[in-house]
Amino acid sequence: MSITIAPFDAADPAAIDEAYRIGVAARDADEPDFPPFCRRRLDGMLRHPMPGTVTLWALARLDGVPAGLFTLDLPQLDNTENATVELIVHPDQRRRGVGRALHEHCVRLLREQGRKRVVGMAVSALPGGPARPTAGAAFAAAMGAQPALAEVRRRLDPATVDQTALDELLAEARARAAGYRTVRWHGRIPEEYVADIAYLDGRLSTDAPMGDLTWEAEKVDAERIRGTERALAARGRRQYHVAARHEASGRLVAWTLLDVGPSADWHAYQQITIVDPDHRGHRLGLLTKIENLRYLLAEEPAVRAIDTFNAASNTHMITINEQLGFRPVDGWTDWQFTL
């Protein structure tokens, strides 16, 4: 039995095809309720990495058969001692040393790049929830990684939303939000808002619970925001935004984002929701999330599932999400490996 590992990039269509087939098989086996593994997303990631990030790709073959891959992201603007990894082994090739070989190759690259730690995620079942594979968490522990942050994925079925209850929540939020008004847009952030959005986006890495992750504040400016927009557009993401504008200062002080991918018009992700600490207590998070939910569903009527991830300790955001109708599906753990 021979395992070989070789890097690949956007100029290697045969390797990309092999990586895509591995991704499809793993998604179908491990997370069948997720949208299909997306070829456009894969191509976009290879050709248009996130700004301020160098991404390394490698493909493993077992006796010449495509068996696994990893994606290693190396931040360049901040967190320059850190990395994140997604490691995938084809279901038919598991328990044959492929994952360990990919891990060892990843560690060599991390040492070459001067990195001290790497973070990856693994799914787990929740009590009463659907079955989930245990191999990811067991593998991370066997490699010496430590569980650093517990998260929970929740899903909203828009067809089950109590619209009368939502109306009441929205009216309550608007009553508490005197002195603020909401604005919304689809796609590219208007130029007048981009500096405020950069500030709010940068707060996420300091305001959101990070558990035991060793992760410093991210440096986000307008240029980085525009680069992220271009990268996500290359992946085919369709984005819907609602923000709250503080009338007295003219600044955006709260912001939430929903997006839909190209491979499944029935599915959306609830992404970032953030409120400037100086403007909390006015129900701006609830206000923007409800308005954006209705904005998305008016523009994307095929959506029938919306997923969101929260740190298990983020009780404030979990309360808001559950008020909207999000319900737990499965657990996710950020595992941190220290060299």
C-alpha cells in the first residue's frame, strides 16, 4: 500500500476534478442535509483566495487512487503564527492511513511556514439529533489536537415561521430602536457604507466567543472587504445585507448578512451578525435579523433551509436565533493543534 501526496493548484484541472469527486463523496456520507459539494465554490477558492490569505492545496492518492485532500489557509495580515485546515478523506479510503499522511504533510508545511498552530473543525451528533460520524473528532484527538471551541449548527425552516409572532418581535425591536433606521442592499456594499462595515466585520474576532482558540483580532479595512466581496462573487455567493444606521452620527452600528450559493437555491447561511458595543441594548441585532430574513425570502423564494453556527456559549445570539425559529441540528468543535 503506497500513499503519495502532491500539491495542486488552479492550473491542474485533473487534480481539481479528483478533489471535487472526493468532496462530493465525503459530503454525501457525512453531512447529507447540507447543500451538495459545490464545484463553482471549489474553482473560486482555487482561483480567488480570500484577501490576505495564502492557500495551499494537496491531494493524496492511495495506490494511485484519489483518496483525500487538504486545504491549508495561511493568514498574512494578522494571525501570522496560525493556520486553518480542512482535511477530507474519501469514505471508501478511510482507516487506511490517508488522514494521518495528510496530517503529517500538513505539519511539515506549517513548520516550513513558521506557523505554531492550526485549527480545523469536526462535526458531532447532539442528543436527539441526526447521526453524525465520530471519525473526525477521534482523528483530531489521536493527532494531538485539543478541543478549543464548541459550536452548534441551528437550522430554520422558513415554512414553519410564526409570522404573527415575528411581527410582534419586529414591532418590539423597532420601539426600542428609536434614533436608528435600517438600510439594506444586495451584493456589493455601497461605497458610503464600506468603512463602517469594515469596522464591524473586524469586531467579530474580538466580540464573538473564541473559547480556548489562540486567535488575535483580525485587521479589516475597506480594501480587505472589497477583496472578500470579489472572492465570494467568484464562488457564486448571493449576499443580502441589512444594517442599522445611527441617525445622530450617520454611522452603521449593526449589520447582518445572509447568503445563498450557486449549487442549491433551497439553502442559505445566516452569516455575521454584529452590533457595535456602544449601541447595544436597542434590539438592533433582532431588528436587522428579522428584516434581513424577510428581505432574503422575498428575493429568494426557493429557500427552505437556513443554517447558522454559534459558539455554544453565545447565549445572547442563540436566544435571538431561537426566537426566529432556528433549532439545533448538530455540534461542531474547533480543534486546535499546537506544534
